[in-house]
Amino acid sequence: MPGRDAAVPEPTPRARLEQVGATISLGADLPYALSLGVRHEVDTTVATLQGEIDRDAEQILERALGDLLRHAGRGVDLDLDGVAFMDCSGLNVLLGLRRRAHQYGKTVTIRAAGPAVERLLALADVRSLFAPPVSLPGTPRDAGTASEGPHRPRS
């Protein structure tokens, strides 16, 4: 059995990541299941992760999500509802992906997250970093909100 310092295998070929509606297994060399579903929408790529994310999956996931980000239009929306466990290594992957997205002028948002991911995001106080942008010029999200300012709850 290879040690922790063994070379991390490359994720599946890029061509498979770019297929609409593709789901690939990232956990072939992991002791647990981890899969990545990919679908492209108008100007964003939606990545659906299922399984567990820890130190062993960090480099594999970093490469796969980084590849998606490079080929995404406006950015990457993450659906993490199927992630049963995520530790600080997974959080580091998400924060690194967000940092790279900003360098490319793109976004990374979390559309959905399961209880384990939500708890980690809350403990680290970073959930707001992955919220959808308030407005992007020329997109449906900014219709009628650009001049209204930040949303405030009604009393």
C-alpha cells in the first residue's frame, strides 16, 4: 500500500471534465468515495461533489476544481450537499480556489452544502466569502437591485 508521500495521481483527463453532465470518480486511490459531477450552464460551471474531503483528497480535488475554473465562463458554482465529511484540508482547497478565481476575474459560490460543510464554514466564519455576488452588470442577478443598495431585512 503506498504511503502518504506517494505521488498523487492526476485526475481523469480534461476531456472528461469538460463533458456536459459528466460525473467522474476522484476517489480511485482514496480509501473512500469522492465524485465530481460537472454541468455547464449559460456562463458558469456547476460542480457537484459527493463523498468525503480530507487531506488525502486535497491535491486531487485542487487539480480537478482548478481545471474547471480555468475553463469556466463567469466562474464555478459548487454543490456540496452530498459531502458527508470535510476537514480543514477541504476548506483550504475552497479558499485557494476562491483566491485563484479572483485572480482570473471569476467567482466561486456555494449553491448548497450539507451539514458537515456548513458547520465547518460557520466555524471558520467564511460562509459569506462564497455567497453569490449581489450584482454583476448585465446578468439577471442585478435586475432591479443595482440602485437599491445592500439588502436589509424589514422590521
